[in-house]
Amino acid sequence: MHSLVAELTDIFRQHANPSKAEEMERYMKNLFPFIGIQAPTRRSLHKTWLKQATEQTLTSDQRWELVQELWLQSEREYQHTCIDWIGSWNKKEWVVEDSSHLTWILTNKSWWDSVDIIASHFVGNYCKNFPKEGAQLIQSYRASYNIWLNRTAILFQLKYKKETDLHLLEKICAQFEPNKEFFIQKAIGWSLREAGKTFPTEIKAIVERLNLSGLARREALRRLS
């Protein structure tokens, strides 16, 4: 085990809360075990660890190797720690090859609590930094049979505001509209609702052109009615 992983494990184990872990596991439908550390406490505990991790001279490959080792730990707190750490990286340090690592964390231990942040922050920023490669990445996600990659393709522009490509957003939503999977319909509505904060008239028109119904329509128009 990487020494940094071992150090974090020691910190987490000292603050384990079995009763809180059971509560957190129920909330996440028992898909993942928990140590029982809530987000504010977890962030406080790993603040020193994160400082040490970022102070070490690590190459891009070494950072991702550490992320993968953390990600493969059983308890969900480790995946959340990875997300916090990745979010602290300097955007200038990202490289084109990072797309394969993003895909890996999107498709391992996948659930909304990890995928949504990765999609809207990390994949979103990647596509801004590397437009050509980002477009290819999103196209591959659209062609995938993995619903979490599909959801990422729908959500990657979530924080784009005025930079949102409405034509692309409409094409992606139209592609996945027939898919009645809850997480896909929810993502369609959410992506349109967020874009509607900046482009209310255009989003209303898109909703009508797509003839959205049910969950997707309700979510898209929730603040536009």
C-alpha cells in the first residue's frame, strides 16, 4: 500500500463511527461500505493529508496511480477523498492523456454521488482545456452502453452557463430521450434546467421540440414555469 494511503487509512480508522456508517450505507442503498465519517469531518481530517499529498513532487502518472489505489479501497470515504483531491489540482497540470483516467473513475464504483461531480467539474473542464479531444471523448461516451458515461455526456456542460453549446445539448438530449432509465431522464431534465438559468427562452423551445414528458420535462421546466 502506498504510504499516503496507509496514513489516510490510519486517520480514518481512528474516527470510525459504526452507527453512522450503517446510516450512510442505508442512504446509499447499501451499495458501498462506509467508515462512518460525514463529509465536513472527513474534509477536516484529510486536510493535512491533502496538503502533504500536494506538496510531494508527483508526476501526473503518479498522481493517478495514487488516485486508483485510493479508489479501489472498499469504503466510500476514499472515493470522496479522491474527488476532493483531484478538484484541488492546478488546471494547468492537466494533460490530454487524463481522459483515460477520468473514464476509469467514472466506470468503477459508479454511482450518482461520484459521477455527477466528475462529469460536471472534471470532464467539463477537460473538454474546455482540450476541445478536440474533449469532443471525441464525449462522442465515445454517447456511443457507450454504460449509463454512467451516457449520463456524463448529458451533464458535462452543467457548469458552462453562457458557454453552453445549446445545439450540442439538444442533440445529446434527443439521443437519450427514448432511454427511460431514471438516471438518464433525470440528467436530461437537470442539464436543461441548468442551461435554462441562462437561456430560458431557448430551453423552453428545446423542451417542446424534443416533446419531453414525465421526469425529464418536469425537471427541465421546474424553474421555468
